[in-house]
Amino acid sequence: MAPPLSRRDSPELRASIFQFTVYLPGAVASVFLGIWLSEHGVPADQIGIINALPTLGLLLLNIIVGRVADRADDWRTALIFISMASAVAPLGLYFVSEFWGVLLVWALCATSNGLVAPVIDAATVRMTRRNGTDFGAVRAWATVGYVFGAAGIGALLAVWGSAAFVTLYLLMTVLRAALSYLLPRFRAPAPKVTLAEVMPAERSRLKDSLQLWFVLPLLAFALVNSSNALIGGFGALLWHENGIPGYFLGPLLGIAAVGEAILMFVWRRFGRRVTARNMILVATLAGLVRFTAMAFNPPVQVLFVIQTLHAFSFGMGYFGVVHFIANWTNEANAAEAQGFANMLNQGAAMLALIVFGVLVEFFGPYAFFYSTLTSILAIGCVLLSLKLRPPKDTLR
């Protein structure tokens, strides 16, 4: 079996190049947005609303976009269209500075940006399974891109200040849109119809899979991942306000993604020994430790150690969700199912960002005890799912 990047111009290589750009805009926003808003006089509770409103748009659009992508001749077409739309939206940021203007324009930016990941991941996991290649080695380049964006481009915060945010964000979305044209076709060639296949088969529907045991693990990851959204929305701002120098902010966000990338690159060597729902369970336990420790406002040295748990609170949990969905759905509704999981992620993130923004105003870093509660609930969700339907085999 050829390694995924062994052949020049292979579909996996072209997908990896695009994956590198998927989270570049989000990485820039993680470092710059909160500080940029604060310097424009926006208080923490309103920053929470600005970060949360796009999740409402994603709640409404994820399944619809996933369904449209599944109906297209190939997921590549949908990815080009979404990437182009996300490159146009940031232009409005040059013309707004007050709360309502930023709220509306950023909603367009973050919503269009957030639609890219579920479609490319659903397409990539199907392609790599069909080709017998490693999804993790392709998907890891998205995390490498995030590291580059947070620790590399994000380091420019100390040089240029937050005023560079809009231009840097726009450049990252334009780069992604340009590289979307390099994407390969993801679907297998349509089979030739034989006489035995003339009778139409009943189409698989997503709603047939939405049983409690199936939804609970997706909800569990959504709960723990909502705290990852809090780091993106408030982490740099809280650390900055607590006296951590600006040159540490990008690396603190980047070290989390480094751990995640390492996990993804090596996952194939041992990952098939772990069931998908046990991956999600590990993510919930890691989230409980990571975010509870955040509540105590630890020094920067400890923060670097805590941030490496992102490899498990996000990386392993995300792998668990992708494989769980791939095991229990089929290609006809792959992007729609991933969109449903993303809808749960966005709903939990929206609630967390709004509540956390209020809690920060009163309790500062102790607001992270909210994440302690959601992590405990997530653990319960996975355990209940395993009780309702034990895994049949590896990765289920």
C-alpha cells in the first residue's frame, strides 16, 4: 500500500495542500480577534455574543450545505464555492468598528469560514478509505496550518499589533480560495448500471441514523469541544489581561495544535486498537483536566503543559467522531451527517460563548468551571451510549 503522499500530484497530496489552509483564518482570529475587539471598546460579554452569533448561522446552514454537497457531482464543487464566499466576506471588516457593524460582518465571515471544515473532512475520509490511505496523515496538515497561523502569523501581534487583524484574516481566506481549485475529485466514478440494478434502491436517509445511542457521542464531543471554542474566543484575551506577554499568545495556541498534529500523524500505528466512542471518552476526560486547570489561572509554564492536552480533548475526540460517523452512515449522506455533528458543535459553542462571556465579567478565569460541568456531562453521554449499544468491533 502506497503511503498517502508518496505519489506526486496524488489526490491525497492535493487534499493535504488545501487542508493546510482550512484553519489559517481561524488561527489568525484566535490570536487577534478578541484583542482587536477589546481595543475597539467592546466588553467581554459583547465579545462573547460576536463569537457566538456565527454559530447560529452554522446551526441553520450546516445540514443544508452538507445535503447540497452530497447531492453535487462531487464535494470539490461545493468546497470551491464555499471558499470563494468566505474570501469575499472579510472585506466588510474594513468599514465597521462599532458593536452592531462588527457583529453582522463577523457573522458572515465566521459562518462562511466554518462551513469549509465539515465538507472537506467528510470528503477526505471517504476518499482515503476508498484508496486505502491514511486520513490522519492528510487531516493533520490542517492542524499544521493552524500551528503556522497561530504561532507564526500570530506572532506578528507583537510586531504589528491587532490593527493587522483584518488584512491578515482576509489574506488567509483568499489563499484558501485560490488553492481550492487544486482539490481532486473525491467521489468514486459512478458505476455502470446493470440489468440487475435497474430497480431503484431505497435512499439512505440521515434521520434513520439519529437514534439516541448515535447522537449521544456526537453531543459529548460537542460539549467538550465548546470549551475549545472558548480558548479560541477568550484565551488570548484572558491571558493578555492576566499579564502574559503578547509574544507568548501565539505559541500558547500553537502548542495545542502541535500536539494535535503529532497525534494525527502517528494515529494509524495504534489508532485501530481503540473504538471510536472510546476515543471520544478520552477526549471528555482530557477536557475535564485541561479546562478545570485553566480556572486556576496557572503561570505560563503550566499553561504550555495544559495546552498540549488539546491533542486529546480535540484531536482524539475529533478522530472518534469522524470514524464513528463513517462507520454508521454511508457516502450518500456523509457530508450531511458530518454537518449534523458540526451543528451540535456549533450549538454547544454558541451557548458556551454567550454564558462564558457573562461569567468572565464577574469571575474572570474562574469562568472555566463552566467547562468542568460540560465535560462531566460529556462523560455521561458517552457512557450511556456504550451501555445502550456496545461496540461491535474496532473503531465502532
